[in-house]
Amino acid sequence: MAKKFEEINEKLLAAGKDKTPEELLFTHKGVLYPSTLCSLETFQALEAFKIRADDLLLVAYPKCGTNWTLHILHDMMYNILGKEPLTFTHILEFGSPDKFEIINQIPPRRVLVTHLHRDNIPRSMEVSKVKTLVVFRNPKDTAVSLFHFLNSLTGATAYNSWDECFEYFISGKVIYGSWFEHAVAWNEHIDDDNVMILMFENMKADLAAAVQKIADFFEINLAKEQIQLITERGHFKAMKERSRETHGNLGSHVFRKGDVGDWKNYFSEAQSREMDAKFEECLGGTKLGEIMNYKIHCKS
């Protein structure tokens, strides 16, 4: 797995080295994507990709716990059960279009991952009724984490300051579009039997409970000892310590802090109020809004 992450990082560095900030992004269906990792050809191939009913689909907006949750799923499906993954679990929209030929050959059960807005995930998701785990993180910590992640990578679109990043984030003019639009779209499907919402903050508070919840949702039968081992290996500190092994050079960028409440070190009072108002406008009174416990995690 580390080798594959090394390849992704090297591609990012090489492809973005001589590009202007404008060239590092491209628009597809009104949403910005990193041109170093995504392409129109891959998106076209993705539209025809068949998601199977027995797949495990993980969906998360960037910097909301994707790699963390993926590590847990890999432990459940491969390491703990004594199976070796046939290929690295690649984010669906990353890479070249010919990768789908390889993914199509993977036997059940495949672990699939995407950052895409719900409406841009292949329509086969609807047809197959695949079980979908959606991970969310409060928007304030997400914005700060995205700011640091992009600014730490050569070959990524960086921001001149936190204030600049905030303006782009709250207006939705960032990679993968508006966090709020992602949330609104999933709120409309929150009662679907094949959808489970998991909060980054709840994983931090009680990882063992989150691991058990994931296993139950995907109907993966694990003993208490296995749940305990997955939990021990899945704590953020443990993952950060192994990040060089699991993610290569990209590890230090992927696993920065993983804190809840780090936004307080960056948001001005005016910025905090502006995002509070945006959250209330988009998710106030909704089921997803309640699940997020915004008042607990995003109020000074």
C-alpha cells in the first residue's frame, strides 16, 4: 500500500511542478477537481462503472476522515480476516480510466472510496442499493484541515492565507465543491436503509463503538477481540506513527493532527459567525444537522 501512495505522491509532485494555480484545477459538471489526480477521461469511464450490491462504499468530503475510515475497513476485510487485498483501494475518481478494468476483476467484497458529491457518484449506486458509509466532519475543522493539506503539498492549489481559504471554502469554490451542498444532498437520503452516517467527532470520542457500528452496518462478523485489535490499530496516534509505512511520503500530509476544535486557532469571530449562519441556512432543523452536534463542536 505504501508503494502505491508513493506513486500517487510522486505523480502529484511531478505533474504539478510546472503548472500555474489555474492549471492545477479543472471543472467537471460545475465542480473543481485537482488536474494532477483527476481527468475528464476517468470521469467518463466512471459513469459506466458498475457498483455491486455486495461492495462496501465509503463516501467522504476531503479531509473528513477518509483515510482513517478506509484503514479500519481494510483491517476488517483483509488484515484481521487473514486476506490480502488484490489491489490498493484507490479513490474512484483518481488515476487513469484503464484502472476500472482491474477493479472489475476484484472478487467480492470490494472496498470502494470516493470524495464525490452524491449526485456525481455512478448511477449504479442507486440500482445496486449498495451499503454506503458516509463520513462527515464539522465544516470548521474540515476547512482548516483542507487549508493545511493543500498548502503542504507541492503540486496542489495552495492559498496565500487562512483568510483567503475561508472565503473560497464557504463559497464552495474549492476542490470537490461546497461542503454544505454535500451535506444537504446526503440529508435527503439519511433515512435510506442502505446509508449510514458516521461522524468524525464520534470516532474520536469512542472509536471502539464506531468500529462496531461499521462492522454491524456492513454485516462483517467480528469477535470482541478483533474489534479491540482494530480499535487499537485504528487510533489516530497509532496511524500517524505508521503513516510512513502505510502512506509513504504522503503520510505526514494525510495525518496532521486529527483534532476536534482546532478551528478555534484560526477562525476570527466574524468568520465563525458567518459559518454558523451558513450552517443554519443549509442544515438547521435537519436530521443530519442534529447528528452533527454543531453547537457542541462549532461554538466558541
